[in-house]
Amino acid sequence: MMVFSKQYDYLIVGSGLFGSVFAYEANKKGKKCLVIDKRPHIGGNIYTENIDGINVHKYGAHIFHTSNEEVWKYINQFAEFNRYTNSPVAIYKDELYNMPFNMNTFNKLWGVKTPQEAKAKIEEEKKEAGITTPKNLEEQAISLVGKSIYEKLVKGYTEKQWGKKATELPSFIIKRLPVRFIYDNNYFNDRYQGIPVGGYTAIIEKMLNGIDIKLNYDFFEHREELENVAEKIVYTGQIDEFYNYKYGELEYRSLRFETEVLNMENYQGNAVVNYTDYEVPYTRIIEHKHFEYNTSPKTVVTKEYPDSWTKGKETYYPINDEKNNSLYEKYAELTKENPNIIFGGRLGQYKYYDMDKVILEALNCAKSELN
């Protein structure tokens, strides 16, 4: 067993975006950091692995997008970004639709050509449904976009994601559904968007350059020694696990991936194709080469399956319903008792974050901690 003395200023548990940004900022200020990760690689869920010259998003598609100029400039220190625009398509049964819901979608659904015609069609369907007080997700979605869009493009996908029927899901999950009355297939409205040339792993490698790293190293297996190795801990794992599930388990959703290399140049013609009917068990197929305009004679595709979460599985999405949020608040109260532990990221703060928000959160945390 390795015995550590308090030789570090910070022990950083997890080498994803939050942990790596914090480590980079602390290292710049001359702080000595140790970064550990239970996985055999750095980068957390943004890890990309090179397979046959193609950067494969190992834990699901990660498309960087932000409207925050500070965050955009920050991340561009570590990589050059291409001008990839996320324009997914959705397949329902044998029909193909553009996402997000826009004039191309409405034209395919109803044959309409003008925004006025599309609006009238949606309003007509909403009126027909006659829902005044939505009691569940299904009613909420129909009251927002009408029956056609809901049944073909929302219902099956949502039920697969959550592992529950839409009529069993609370209405507040869908506060709004973005509907655009323009012919524009760009999924994100953000000013800046792209994929790092060379993949995300290279970004994390640059952030952690010169910092001590231990991989395949589980915090809980080595907790006693690790709690004495540094003055402070930055923890990006599950907050409930950190406190030994004192108040019970928070709920999460997991994902399962099936990845294969195909001996063809182009499998589906797009990086992201969603499958919105319930009968298809996966929610989407990712064809990784289309993120980077890759000319390899082969292609790599990943089927993404939503999965229930149990201990030992990878945690992807916090289930931020009222029950879980109030349980999280109890754990958040405990964090005030020990100022030497900083909780960050999706799991440490039990909150769904996009990448740009994680970076901003980590930068703000580092500023208040290190200044």
C-alpha cells in the first residue's frame, strides 16, 4: 500500500472537464495537484479514442456549443475547433424528419410551405386536443406542439430515454419544445459551435500537462490514504456516494453503447440520426467520422441505448425531479460542514450541465478558491 504524506494542495477526484479545468488553473497558480480517476483514461465522458484514424466519442456524442465568449476563448487555448454544425435527422418508422422542429419538418409532416400555414396547423391540433391543465408529460407536449409532432418525434424517444411511459412522467420535464418557423436545421442557437480537431482527449492532455495523475485508481478503495494526501479535495463523483448514501440513493439514468467498425466509407450520411419510435431499442446512431469531415475508407458507428442505473453502472444523467432534488439539498447541506471539500460537475452538484457550463462553473470555482 502506498503511503502518502500531505504533499499536495489539491486532490482532484475525476479527470473530466470540471476536474481538469480546476487542476489547470490551480497548477498555473503554483499549486501542487494530484488527479485521480477510476477509469483507465483521462477525460471523463468527453474521452475520445482514435479507431482507424477516426476520433470516436466513447461515451456518447459531445458537440461543443456556447454563446459565452469567455468560455469559447478559454477552450480555444487547447484546441482548434472545426465548423461542425449539429443538424441531426430523426427516423420514425420509415419516415425521415429534420431536427429541431423547423419548417423542413413541418413541410414533411403536412406539406405546408409558409410559417403561417405551419402555425395554423399546430394551433389546430392543440385546439383539437383541448388540454387546459396538462397532468403528465404526454399532455404537456401535446399542449405545446400538437399531436403529430408529439407522436412521431417526441413520444417514443422520451419513453426510451426515461424508461417510463410518457403518461407516467411529470409534465414539468418538458417546459418548452423548441419550434422554429424557419428553414434552419442547426440544432443549437449558440454563437460558437464545433468539434475540436484531433478530439477531446487532446484538450484534457494539455490541461493536465505537468500534473501528477493516477488512473485505475478508485477514491473509495483508497479513501483513508487519499483523504490525507492533500490540503483540500475537489470531488466530481456522486455526492450521495461520497456521504455513504447517508440519506439514501439519488437516482440517475445510464447509457449503453454498441460500437462497430464498418468496412464502408459512409453508413448513414450524418453524424447523428435519432430513432424516435419506441420499437427501435436505441435512441440514436452516431457516425463519428462526420463530426470531423474524415476521409477514412472505413467508418465507426455507435448505437446508443438508454439504460436504467444501478450501483456499479456509469452515471450519465441526474433525474432532477422534485423528489431527487430535495434529497440532493440534504446532501448539499452536509457540504457546508467541511470547507476543505469542493463538489463539482454533473455528479458532484447533481445537475445536468452542458460542457460550456461545466467549464464556466469550474473557472468560477477556481477563481473564488485560488484568489
